[in-house]
Amino acid sequence: MKIEKYSIDHIPKNERHGSPKSLFTIWFGINMQIVAIVMGALAVVLGLNLFWSIIAIVIGNLVGAIFMAYHSAQGPKLGIPQMIQSRAQFGVIGAILPLILVLIMYIGFSSTGAVLNAQAVVDIVPMPLTLAIVICHCITFAIAVYGYDLIHAINRYLSIVFTVVFLIITFLALKMPLPAHSLAISQFEAPSFLLVVSIVATWQLVYAPYVADYSRYLPENTSTRKTFAYTYFGTVISCIWMMSLGALLAILIPDFSDNPTVGLSMLVGPQFSIVIDLLIILGGIAAGPLTFYGAFMSVIATLEPFTKLRGTPKVRFWLMFIIVVVCTVIPICVQSYFLDFFSNFMNLLMYSMVPWTAINLVDFYFLRKSKYNISDIFDVNGQYGRYNWIAIFSYIVGVLVEIPFVNTTLFEGAIAKALGGADVAWIVGLIVPSLLYYYPMRRTLNKPKTTIHNVES
């Protein structure tokens, strides 16, 4: 394990290392946290009983993780970060559109998550919340600066800790008697069921913009099947477990979703409430560095075509420092009601990642079949051009057609409302841009003047 010296650069063959097994623990570890439990509790809040909550959670994760895991399989083949790949679809400059949206998402997640982690610190060691936020971000900043290997190592060990502790919590929850009709198959609410499936699937799809960042150092000959499988089962097992636990606790503990920390403390007993706070803090240590790391990647990928700025360790330190300052100042300065609004806005913004996923995967697996010229991805005058208007048009239309189908706290589309609150926006967001991008690009790539090169080292 060493300090990372690469950023958006192509990882050369002699620097490739690791095993696809590490993908299981990183995606298992970052999902073993309170936020995923709260997501599962939401299924009950939306009107499902325990049986249908678990079915919706299972379906959403099994389907959504397919797309996420196929992104992971791109890492060893190309050896570059996930979002920089967008240049092959959108053009070197055109790729800035999804990059900026992803950067906003990173900042939002980090800013809103900082408060939850800091409150856990304050519960253990009384101090001003501002100081606790700074401490939490200093820790995650140090891990993110160190980079790829340390992020993998931390999640490898935390996965063991999380497994042991959550097994105990799950055992305690299963000992409690279930209310009547919790497992009744007849109590099926189709709109709520579809909404929960959508929320859970979108949870998995949101990982798409950075999942290949953590597989790009694997050797080029790493099996696509193994890369997919370890990523897929790591994220699916942890999410189904945590979300199902959240649904169970929402059934067992009154108002659990309003204050899950208190609910979990009641379950384990007041004398062990510190364990819940430690789980929240460790969850932040597991997932927080990925946010800063990904935000840095997005910033450097946005600036590089204009400045030729290289992602050296020194540049990584200072750019990431600026990002951390921004993500620290926001939760400290704004009012709590704004953080709630910002969190809901992030949920709405997540839908913008679905059309990007569709375009990226269609291009990689069905059009170019994993064959790219890496040097041209970094050249504004290369074969991918400055802009690819087919991708940009497909993406914008893909986002727009989702709007009527969306059902979130901030906005409910007309079609979602007509369907009783059912949300199928993510399905529309996958299908429409895929078709809009595939057929015009297939004709373009089949023109005699177009050549697709093999990946260059």
C-alpha cells in the first residue's frame, strides 16, 4: 500500500495490482451504514408491510446493481476513472455536462452526511458541532489524499467489523415479536411498491459515476465476469441486508424513521448506545473518502482540457483541500432547513445520472465493445472530438422524459401522480437515451472514415 500518484491518468500495466475480491469488501463496506437502514425504513413509511418492503428492496437492488456492476467491469479494461470515460461518448468538452452534475452531487452528499457523522461524535465526546464536522472531514480528507489503496484497505477491515456488529443487531431485532399482518401477502400497494423499487434501484445507479474508479488498478486481463460478480454481490448483499433491517425496525419501533439513532440505541440498550454512534462514525470513514476522491476526479477532469493541469499528488492535495473546505463550510453556515432541502434536491439530482449510465454502457458494451483510444480521450482534437451532439441530445432528452415519471419530496410528475405515486422514471431514463444514442451512433461509427483503436497502454 502506497500513496497514490495517479488521478485521471491511464494506469500503466506495471502499476496494475490487486484482486477483484477487493471489490466485494469496498462495496459491501460502504453500504453497511445507518443511511441504508433509513432507506429501507422508508419502504414502511410509504405504506408497505414488511413482506412487500423486503420484496421491493430485493428487486430494486438486484436490478439496479446490474448496471452499477457493469460499470465496475470497465475499470480494468480501460485503466481510467469512470467519469473521464464520458469523453468517448460526449466529447472531451461535452463530458463536462455530466461531470458538473456529478460534482454537485458529491458536494451535496458530503455536506449533508457531515452533520450525521458529527452528531455521533458529539454524542461520544461533547464538543461544538462545528468542531466535530471539521474533525470528521479532516479524517476522511487524509484517507482520500492517500488514495486508492488505503480506501480499499479500510473498507476491507471495516467490512469485518460491520458484519459482526450488524449480525448482533439483526439477531436482537429478530427476537422481537412482529405486529399482525406484517407478512401478509394480500396487503399489496402497487404504487408504493413501484416507488420503493425505484428508490432502491436509483440508490445502486448513483454509484455508477465512480464505481470504475476503484477497479481501474486491477490488471488488464482481470476477468470481466469476476469484476462484475464481486462488485455485484458486495453491493447487493449489504444493501438488501441493511435495507431489510431498516424495514424490520420501522415495523418494530414506533417512529423509527424519525430518529433511527435513538431507535437503534433502544434496541441494543442504553448502555450500548455508544456502539450506534461508533457505527455512524465508522460508516462515515468507510464512505466519506469516496466522496472527496470522486469530487477531485470530477474537478480535475473538468479543468484538464482547458488548463492541462496534471493530477499530481500535490495538485490532488490542494484541489481536494478546497473541496473539503467547501463541504465543511456548507453544513456549518447554512440553516438546518436548507440542509433538508439540499438533501431532497440531491435525491432529485440523482435521476440525472440514469441517462448517463445508459449512454455509457451502450457505448462500451454494444457499440465500441470496450475498444478505445486512450490517448484521444485526453486530446480535444482527437477522434472523440470536443462535443458529441448525439450523446448530449440523448442525455438531455433522457433527463427531460424522466420528469413526468418522478416522485420525490420536492416534485411529483404528472404521470407519477396519475399512477397513484408510482415512480418508474429510472426505467424510462434507461430505455429512451439508450435508443436515441445507439442507432445514430451505430451509423456514425460504421462510416468508413471512422476507426476504432484498441486500448493503448
